[in-house]
Amino acid sequence: MSLVQLPKAPFACKNLIGGKWTTPVGASVREVLSPHTGEVIGHVPMSAASEVERAVLGAREAAELWRTTPMKERTQRMFRFRELLEKNLDELGHSAAAEAGKMFAEGRAGVLKGIEVVEFALSIQNLDIGGSLEVSRGVFCEYRREGLGIVAGITPFNFPAMVPMWMFPIAVVLGNSFLWKPSEKVPITACRLGELMLEAGFPEGVFSIVHGGKEAVDGILEHRDIRAVAFVGSSPIAKYVYERGTQHQKRVLALGGAKNHLIVVPDADVELTSQGVLDSFIGCAGQRCMAGSVMVAVGNVDHIVKRLVEKTEAVVVGPQMGAIIDRAALGRIAEAIAEAEQGGAKVIVDGRTKRVEGAAYASGNWIGPTILGGVKPGSSASRKEIFGPVLSIVSVPTLADAIALEHQSAYGNACSVFTTSGAVAEYVASRAHAGMIGINVGVPVPREPFSFGGSQESKFGHGDITGHGGIEFWSALKKITRKWQIQSDHNWMS
């Protein structure tokens, strides 16, 4: 049995600076481990801030030339990039899965979602992103949308291809030069995407990659020439990135973690709901900010819980659910389950003993889907992000109580309701605080051009990261007022 194709030999990651692949001098090197098997599949340099400086120098000249390149020409290169993504779709899917612990289908789906954002970026050339109006006799006001210059993205481990493609296609089409700092846990797919960007014909310096950890991040946040920074990751780091970046006069949008609620009412369809809840909390092994981790049982929904338990117990780890990113995360998830149990929760389905068959996977980071029942509102299991395949069931008597529970969360990414009643659906949609709402959809990720973004401690900054929100974030409006001759009549503008 083979869950995913691993690299035949460890991949040596390099930085992409000024259109050239380079190894930073004197940088320590970190092993990249497969979550599936624990074996070394790559090596990544941990760059210092000096590498960020080199990347910015390599991008500076390109940034001015690229900004003045007509959008139609910029877009033609992105069309080529899209073609290359489709041509190498399966390879990229296996790469993302191999280093992030996903199933191949999940890795491939992430690339497809990224392609969807690329397609939105391709449509920008046909959108009304400028305009002119005669605001007074002989006086015209115009606005032009322009790129910011050099911008950067800092991305997490859980979606090696998708999350960066939320950022750089839109940013680059708008005329920016983009510097990417991928997670040091998943650098291999980043290198492959960099190769495809070069193959697509983007000028040297328009797209750069600097690998590393906190020192590289701080180098980005503090560099005077980087105008905007986007981040996706945990809420504590998102807050750090936002505060540090804005202190250095940057535009920052930092998306953080979540504790998403799945509200289930008695009239919900049993099969649709049980499958929707299951897919939400075990997809990507629960390692995504849109995972439903709290099921809010309104009234008597025992018949739905029973079916959910049956489906959960039938999940085969490996073929039907991927691995956890590393040993530290695996231990943290197990500790969270034990803490909930000690606090009075009942472990209805216990995934802590689940393993994958085969000696090759004995050292992988495996845990099965887990359901906790009788979780108390306000307990750690009901409010803290576990970031693993763990579902906490909290019972409440009324729909108003369910909304009140959702309001108590510090986060605000997603909230879903499962019901056959339009009135119930609208009640939740209009009252929930989350930025993304699902109705009989357990993972309510909007599709382009509808943008992605939460609220409260799930997002630091303003706007959304994709769709029209992405256009606003990665660009600025230049306003021009012009007059060519004296007019015979007068008003306050004269």
C-alpha cells in the first residue's frame, strides 16, 4: 500500500533570488520529515535576515519595470503559469501531500483551489479597476489602480500550494514583485512553484522565495522596502506579525486560527449532516482553520450523533485520513484529549490508538478521529483550537443558546448550521459572528470571486485575502484631478 508518492531522494531546497536558485552562505539546514513515514524527504536552509535583504535587492529593479508593464502583458505570463499548474497537477498534489501529511486527493484539491484563485487573477484585466468622471465643468477626476511595489507573503504548513496561491497570483498581476517565505516544514512544493513561475516567463526578481524561520520573518516585517505583508497561521503568530509589521509602517493582513461551530438541530437531514460534520472535522486531519471542531447539539439530536459515530468509527486512518504534521503536534492533540477526559468529557470515539498498517508507516504521525461528548461550555475542549481530528460535542437546549455559545468564542472564522428549515438557517446566518457561514456545508470556504476571511481573533487587519478583497489589499488607488482651460462659469472648485 502506498498512501502518497514521496521524493525518491531528499530534496535540497534553495532560495530563489533575482531569478536564480542560491544556497545562503552559513545558514543552518533543517531536515524536512514526511509525516506519513517519519523519513527525511528534504533539507531546507534557515535563512538569516540578510537573505531577505538580498531578495529585496534582487526585486527592486524588477519591481519598477514590472509595475510599468501593461496589465495585459503581466496577465499573459499568469496564463502560462496556469497551464503549467494543470500540466503538473498530480506532481504538485503528491508533493503537497508528502510534506504536509495529506492524502493525495487533498493535496491535489489544494492545488485546484489555488488554480481557481489564479483564474480570478486572470480576470482582473477585464474588471473595472479604474475610472474617470467630469466632476465640474472642465474638471476631471480619475483614479488608477496600481501595485504597491515589493510585497511579501508568509504561509503555513497545512496548505503548501493553496494558501500561497491565495496571495501571489493576484499580487503579481496587479504589478507587484512578490517575496514568499514558506513554512520551513513544507518547503518542497514552494520550490516547485518557483520553478513553474520562472518557466512561465516572469522576469527575474518578480517572484522570490526565502526559506527560514523567525529571523527571516522578522527580516520581512522590518524591511523598509516591503510595502505589504500577508500571513496565514496561528492566531498568536498572526497577532505578532500584524503588530510588528504595522509598527514598521506596512499594510498587514494576518489570518489566524479558529474554533468553528457546527450547529445541528433536530430537523437536520441525518445523512447530509453526519457526513458534513465528519468531513469537516477529519478533513486534512483537522489541520485547517476551517475545520469544524465544536458540534453544538440543539435539543435532541441523538439520532444524528449515532450516525456520526458510526461513520467516524469506520474511518480508516491513512487511506481515508492523513497524518499529523509532526511529533510535537501529535503530542499536543493527545494531551488535549486527555485534558478533556479529565475535565468530565466522555471519549465517544477514541483515535489515540489508531495506526496505519505497514512497517513503512510505523514512524509516521498517526492519530484517528476522536469524538468527545458531554463537553461543557467554557471548557478548554470547547474554546481552544486543537488543530487535529477532534470533535467536541456541546449540548444546548435552544438555538438562541447555540448562538450565545458561538458569540463566546474569541475566534470568528466559520459557523455552520445543519437544518431543513430556511428560517433556522437565516436565524444563524444573520446572528453568528463568524465571517464565513455555512448552511448544510461543514467547510464554508467561499469560491472565487467571493473572498476568504474571518473576524475577531481569526483575522488581524482589514479586508479579505482573496477575491475583490485581494485586489484591494495588494494595490492602491492613485487619484488624478486635471483641468485644461478656464471656464466661463464659476463654482467652489474654480
